[in-house]
Amino acid sequence: MARPHYLPPSAASLTASLRDLGYSLETAIADLIDNSISADATDIQIFCDVSRGAPTLVIADNGHGMNEGEVIAAMRHGSTDPRKKRSLNDLGRFGLGLKTASFSHCRRLTVISSQNGSRCGAEWNLALLDDWYVSVLESNEIADQPFVDTFGETGTIVIWRDLDRLSEGETGQKRDEIVNEKLSFVERHLSLVFHRFLSGEIKGRKKISIRINGHAVMAFDPFCRKNFATQMLPEETVWVGDEAVVMQPYILPHHSRLSASEYDFYQDRSDFISNQGAYIYRNGRLMAWGDWFRLVPKGEATKLARVQIDFPNSLDEAWTIDIKKSRARPPRAVRERLRQIIQKITARSVVVYRGRGQKLFQETQAPVWERYVDHGGIRYAINLQHPLIQSVEARLPTDDLASLHMLLDSIAASLPVEMIYSDYSTHPREVSQAPTDEVEIIERLKGLRSALFGDGPGDPQAFMQIVRSTRLFDGQMDTAERFTRETFA
Ligand SMILES: Nc1ncnc2c1ncn2[C@@H]1O[C@H](COP(=O)(O)OP(=O)(O)OP(=O)(O)O)[C@@H](O)[C@H]1O
Ligand SMILES: [Mg+2]
């Protein structure tokens, strides 16, 4: 008969292997923030100091803290059974995050916790690892820890030292650059992943604050709900067993209409396009985003679409979450509904997208530029019927008309289409053709008026329409209107 043979994992090999689960600095820190949020913290601070003798990264919270027995239990790999039902507010699942996230970046992990002023602590140091014996700290050792003075009466600080992966072997200025760049990724990641906690929109929870070296992380809403041009489609619910999964589709405004901070977040159009897709939240925490789960390819037709999907932690099993909590695949019923939602959305987001293109050329009755579609080709040409051109023609000797038309045809033929396309698609905000200098604007308005009406009275309404069509005064309509009121009075 087979006999049982006790075979615990080798502490040294297992902890070494677990270092390579693939956490980035931002996913590792987010995993620790999950713990702080689960402990009802409202204030979370990250301190990163790599210039001191022993580079240190600390995550401090004002959550409910742990007593010594709980700190020791927290240091255990597999501290809780993933099959155990968790409370509704708990962002944990595997009983691993604290250890795996920390060891992905450091070789020495210290946890100090305080409840009503009474402190306790424990430490794993991979350099001194002795089987699975964890070091439980004495009070004098606790008092010597970095950043313990940031503690209130109750809370927890997690200290990472021996940060062998943070600066990628670089020193001095290069190291500081690498670390600062990583911290800016951390900020971006946290502002998105925890945006609903940061904005305080989660029911029954206080707003939380996260600071990185004293600098507050602001919530970033991927649906740009504050932007009045965002469209919110009807919410849908799918039942998985007895649990509701709520799906909320949005159609974002064209990327050139994002606010400055929204646009900064996406940086450019390719970022904006790659962020289309489903946004999956577990208990309000964003787990995965920017994916259509192969239901449709990411492309122009769906680029403005985002679907917020909310599921509770009781459905973990069905969503195949990974240890790093950076992946979650919806169960079949949800994917099927998502497919239907995408079909509805594509129809709409195409409207938003095309709508803008057409508007550009239909805004005025007599535009300067006209778009022709003929023989399967598209051609842009200057509208010779435009009042400004007509008025110039009227004053030119007939012999010169041919030269004028040649000039206009040549301007149209040499339009730098590729360059415009490339600039506009990557930096829509920076492409601006109209002058902004006030004196120049008034001069041009006067020039336009005399070109059109000479010294005659002129029609203010017609004038304003032509002003609009020239696009010379875009963004300066107030000045143009004032000029028209005053000079045509
Ligand atoms: N900042 C904290 N405040 C209070 N308790 C904490 C804190 N960090 C960890 N703990 C306790 O330690 C336990 C282990 O944390 P760990 O992150 O390893 O696992 P988990 O959160 O349970 O699951 P997961 O692996 O999904 O993160 C937690 O369940 C919690 O009880
Ligand atoms: Mg955790």
C-alpha cells in the first residue's frame, strides 16, 4: 500500500521562484493597496527613498491593523483558503499577495502593525531564510524601523528593503531616472485601478486618499463621465447563478474633444484606441481593461466604446482571476451579452466618429473648402463660389482670373494630406490654423469687410457667416461678433 510521505516545499526554492510571477512595480503596489482597502483604510501613503544608504519603499495605511497573531498569520504563504467566502469589502482572494507582490521587488519584507497604539511586527528576509521560520520583532526592533513615526494609533506599514530589482542595477542619476519613471507609472496605474475609491463613489465606503511621496493620486475616470459629450447607454444585468453582473456601456467623445487632463492620460490617439474594450471591476476595483475578449477586433469602429462590468468577489471562481489580479476573463454568459452590446455600440460609435468628419464641411453654407467624391476617389478643392473669392474676382482684370484659378488649384493639389492626417491623428490639440493675436484678428476682420463690401453698408448676418466659413477666426468668435456689432451699427 502506498505510504504518505511528508513533503513540504523547500522554503528557499519556492520563495525564489515566486519572485518571478511577473509583477510590475505598479501591480505589486496595487496588490498591497488592496490589503489596505480591505482593512478599511482611508489614507494610504507610499514613500520611496532610493537615495539613502538602504533604499526603502514603504506603504503605510490607517486601516484597522493587526495584532501579533494576525501579523504572523499574514506572513504565511497561503494565509487564507481561496475557497473561503470573503466579506463583501475584501479585495483579497489567495492569501498570497502580500508576500508575492513584495518579493517581486524586494528581498526583505517587514510588516509592522498597530492597534490602539500597541505595535507588533514580523519580517521575512530572503538572505537569511531558515526554512519557514519567520522573525517576530521585539519592541526595540519595531521602534527602529524606517517611517514608524508616520503611524497613527492604528494602521499597518509594509516595508520593502533590499530592493534588488527596482533600479535595474543602475546607480546615481540613471537610477533616479528609472525609479522616477516607474513611480509615474505607479501613479497612473493607481489613479485608474482605484478610481472609484479615490472619487468616493463606492456605496458604504469613505473616499480614500493615496499619496506617493506626499503627492496625491487623483482619480482617473476611464469613461470620462464628467465630459458632457460622453454618452451613457442603458445598463444591462446578466445573472450568473444567483449573482448579478452589471454591464454599463459608454461611448466616449471623439478624442479631440477630451478635456486636457483626459487627453493627457491617454497621451495620444493610439493609447486612446488601445484602451477601448471592457473594464472589469471586482468589488469596485478595476482588474482588467482594454480587451474585447476576441469578440471583435480592436479597431476604428469600436474605438470610442467602453463597457464597465461589475462583479462581486463571490463570483471569483467563474472569472479565472490570476494571482497578480491583473487578469479576469468573463464567464460565457457575460461574454455573450457583451457581444450583443458591442453590436449595438458599433452602430452608434460610428455615428459619433463620422458625424464629426461631416460637420467640418457642412457647418457653413458656402465653405472655403469642398469635398468631392467622384469616380471612387475623394478630392478636396477650394470653392470658387465663396464670397471672398467672388469679391476678389470682381475686382481683378479678366486677364488675371486664370492666374488666380491656377493659384487656387495649385493650393488644393498640393494640400499635404498625409502630413495633416498624421499630425491630426497623433496631436489633434496642437493642430491649429487660426491666428490668436488680437490686433491681427481685428486687422483681418477689417480687411475681410472691405474686401466684401468695400465702403458700402453690408449685411452683418452675411458677414458673420462668411467670417465663420473662412475659419480664420476659429476660437475668436467673441471678437468677431463684437467687431460686427460695432462696425455695422
Ligand atoms: N495593510 C493591512 N492591514 C490589515 N491586514 C492586512 C494588511 N495586509 C495584509 N493583511 C492581512 O494579511 C492577510 C494576507 O494578505 P495577503 O495579501 O497575503 O493575502 P489576501 O489579501 O488574503 O489575498 P490575496 O493573495 O488575494 O491578496 C490578509 O488577508 C489580511 O488579513
Ligand atoms: Mg492581498
